[in-house]
Amino acid sequence: MSDRAVIRAEGLSKSYGHGVMALEGVDLEVGHGERLGFLGPNGAGKTTFIRLALGILRPTSGSVAINGHDITTDRLAALTDVGYVPGDLGMIKQVSGARMLDALGKLHPRPPVLRDHLLKALNLDDVALRKRIREYSTGMRQKLGLVAALQHDPPVIILDEPTSGLDPVMQARLLEVLEDRARHGRTVFFSSHSLGEVDELCDRVAMVRDGRLLLVRDVDELRRARVRTVEVLFAGDVDPQTYMVDGVAELRVEGHLHHFTLAGDPGPLLARLGALSPLDITIEAARLEDVFRALYLGDDA
């Protein structure tokens, strides 16, 4: 593991007794400026990992550090660098949105330099900020929580299901904000069960299942491994052997229309098809979901 990891977990485990392991032996590091998607279904261990990383829970064994500060022995120094939005966001409902931001802003050693930018990006205007939080919709509370967490431009951004309650437009806006912060060298740890969000935002993905780390891969690597559905229409009869390459499977020929699946790089297939002058080629967009399901829903699922 790298000495320069911004977030580093080593052998991180959490047991609740009676043999119940919420997290078991997780080794994971996140680099400077990296956008890491942390994927898994409910109960997989995502939130437990985040709470351990923030010192909300104490590990049964192992350790976790942020920017070199062990979260157990040097928590205050570690959290100075962190902006965090929990999955179960709670706020004082009797105060206004503006007052909540001001109060949280004064608690942080960094000035809220991004507040105005974030309010504009997430469409929280003065009218909304004057309202008491009890009048907010779920989406408005989520947006306020995001502004509160990110307004200080923290070097490390940890978000647990951050798009919950946001409409599609605001989800896209948030992803744009996070991508922009990553370009400015901020590290983004993005917990989600939405593969589309991770596919769009992240450089790497870590998948957990039953408290164990299933894999850590570059998103591009997973994209290359995905299975595509292909349909090719020819002008006449064509022998499939003339375009057969590694990765082609489940071939079905219906007259001049050929159906099959393709795993891996489509380049060699397209080169061979080009020489056959097909009338039409349809390649279904590769989906991260396919790899995710294959890894999660294996023979023992």
C-alpha cells in the first residue's frame, strides 16, 4: 500500500459480537485527487466502513487513517481535512437553512469559500435559506447538507449515498461539482448503489459484499470487461466464421440478421465487419451493471 494514500484502511474489521461481522479485513487506499466509488447493496458494509473511517465507530481490529492521521489516536487532525455527508442526514428543524450553514461554518477551521458557488449550483436561493428546515423537502435538506459539508472546500470529501432525495437534474449538478473539486486536487470517496453515478464520476470502484472487499478496479478496466449485445444486418448470406473473434458468444442467425454477445474490446470485431460491408450494426451500450451483477450474483448467490 502506498505511503501517500489520502485514505488508508489496513485489516479493518468491525464485529458486533456473536460472530456477526459487519466488516472483515478490509485493505483499501484512496489516492490524492482520486474519485473512488464504493459500491454495494444495503447491508454490504459501506456505511460501516465510512463510520469507522470517521471515528464514529471504533474498529474491532485493524486501522484507518486520513492524510496520515490515525482516526483512533488523532481524530481531530484527521477530520480537519474532511467534508462528510451521512446517509441518514439529520438537522435542527427549528432553525433556518441560512442559520444552519452559518452555525456549521463557524465550527470548521476553514472558511466557507465555496458556499455561494454551491448554493447556486444546487439551486438554493435566499427564499429557501430563510425558511426553517422543518419546511424543507427531503431533496432540499439533502442539498443543504451537501453545501454544509463542502462549503469549506475540504481536501477529502466523503459522501454516503449523497444523491438520495435529489431529482435527476440536481444529481447531475452534484456530479459536476464533485468532478470539478477532483480537478482541483480534492479526493472524493463516493458511496453509492447507483452504478450509473459511479460510472460517470469515478476513476476506480471498490465493491463490498457481506462485509468483505470483493474487488478494487479501475472503472475503465471494468468497462472493457463488460458484455455488449450486438446485431448486424447483412445484404446477403454471411458465414459467421468470417467475422468471428475472441469474445463473441451466443450467436443466433435469423436470415441476414446476426445476433450475438461480445465481451471485451470491440475493435477487432469492427475491423472484420468493416470488410464485409454490413447494412447496419447495432451495439448496445456496455453497462457497468453487467459486470456488477456477474460479480455479485455468482454461482453461490
